[in-house]
Amino acid sequence: MPVGGALADGGAGHQNGPVTNLLADATSPYLLQHAQNPVDWRPWGPEAFEVAHERNAPILLSVGYAACHWCHVMAHESFENAEIAAVMNEHFVPVKVDREERPDVDAVYMDAVTAMTGHGGWPMTVFLTPDGEPFYAGTYFPPRRRGDMPGFPDVLKAVSATWRDRAGDVRQQATAVLARIDQLRAAPVGAGQEPPTADDCASALGALAKQYDYAKGGFGGAPKFPPSMVLEFLARHHARTGSADALLMAEGTLRAMAGGGLYDQLAGGFARYSVDADWVVPHFEKMLYDNALLARVGLHIGQISGRELGLRVADETAAFMLSDLRTAEGGFSSALDADTEGVEGRFYVWTPGELDAVLGREDGQWAARLLEVTEAGTF
């Protein structure tokens, strides 16, 4: 695990005083978004671990990125809340990391989150020993209990009490987490292994067929993410074997995604995921790597099927990346933020009246019927 180096143990308690937020000089746009929080944020580095050892306090590691909608939500709900921030400052050493600036740190602790919870995502919230060992983790926490999700203040108090009263158990938990991560990393794909056989691929196809949504496309239920690598496998499997089932699942999923709200019908490109199982309501963030992978998938499905859909998706998605994500320096931005003027998806949703105003009444009504735009709204 990446930790702060050889650090001396200490037992000094937290000294109450003014907030010491150390993010003002950061170069990361994400860290700068948090520079005015009433939280004693520190950037990742040896100094944070030194302070944790001096105070004998756990580190509260929060990882996100500038275009992350739920990172913004948790910031507004919790990190800008003076009472919640006071609990963070009193019992923890808060550390902020931009996953796009430190993908190495993000990768290590995302493995820990996945090992502990079975899933990952951002914002990523990880509690560490002063040596950087993870012992409790999650992603977004609301400010108050919401259904099965505990409130963030409750999490903070429970973790703090556990560290204070059962530090030995906490360190055992951290050791177990590290062992689990080592186990998961012990046999990386391809290391000392033979390539998958035809039987392996056939078994994978059968497993996917059991999860496939034959009514709506895609795999599993809500939320539905665009399964780019699964579609790539299905396209290649069809090209290699002629499997009709593989093509049905690949093309059916692409058609469902491209015909629904996940796909930008005007500008091209895919949103991050669909909140519902029907591909209607997107989470409006648009990621570079998602679209790069899906453009390739569209091209390959178009090539093997001979139908226009995949090729059109590939062309429109590539055009979106070139027009909206390419920077003046010749590189590409990693994402378009889900929020515009503080509202998620503000410029992506339409009313029937807006369609009439842009297209004229006849074409506006036709577009509203085609795209299921109603006065009641889709969501």
C-alpha cells in the first residue's frame, strides 16, 4: 500500500482551533473545488501520515474528480456543512485526492473498496490507519440515513468510536483487507495462463445469455451501465463463430442504448449510465473513455452485421469527442460534467413547447411523439 514512508508513532490529541484547509495552492481543479470547505483537508503526501501518527487518528480519504456529479452532491451536503466538518476535523485527518491527478492512489484504494463492499465508484470514501491501511470504505454517504444508506455523521461517529475502543480489531480488519487484495491480484489475467478455449468462450456466452434483458437490452437491472467490453466480446465471438445469440445480444444492446436517453440524439455520445433499466433516464455525465470504447464497439458491430446503426453510432460518437472533448492543446478532456449551472442535465432535456419553437409545430409534434417528449415529463 502507498503510505507516507517511515513514520514515528505518537499519541498527541487533536488541537482544536481554526480550520486549516491546505488545498488553496493545489493545481488540481477538483482539489480547488474543496479549498473553501470548513474541513481540514490535506493533499495526499507524507505530511498527512505524519499528522495521523502524531494524533493517533485515522485518515479519512476522499477521492473524486472535477466532473463527478455525486462528488458535488456529497460536497454540498457534507463537506460544506460546518457541523459535519467539525466531526471530521476532530476525529480524523481528512485527505483529498483527485483520481485524475493520482490514478495510482485511486487504483489501490478502489481495490480496497471493491474488496470490502463488492462495488466501487466515486466519490470514494475510505478510512485508513495512520500507516495507510484501509479498514472501512464506501462511496457516497448522504448527510442523514436514507433507506439502507447510513448517514455520513453516523458513519464518522461509529468509525471514530471503533478506532478509539477497538484499535486492535481495526488493524486486524485492515490486515484482512490487504490479504484479500493480494489474493485478487495474485493471478492477473493472462499471467501464466493459456488463452481462453472455445469452450471457455461458449460458457461465457451462456452466462451472458442468462443475464441478458431480452425486452430492453443490456444485462441485469437498474442502474444499467453501457457494457462496452462485453459487447466487444460478443462482436468478436460472432465474427469468430457465427453465433446468432452473440450478435443478437450485441446489436440488441447497442440499439437499445442508442435509441434511448443514454445516447445524445443531437450531439452524439453516450452518458455515463442509465438510472433505470429501460435506458430512458441518463446520469448526464459523458466520459471520454466510455465513449472511446463505445465508438469502437459501434464500428465492430456495424462491420459484422452490415447494418447502418453501429457505423452511425461510431461516427457520431467520434464526432462528439472531437468537437466537445478535444482541447486547444490537442489533447482530450476526460469528461463533461453532469451539472450545468448547478443543475444536472439542464441543457439535455426538452419540453414539447421547446421542440415546437425550434422545429415548428408540425415537426415539433412529430419529434415529441418519436422521442416520447410529454408535458408530464419522462422523470
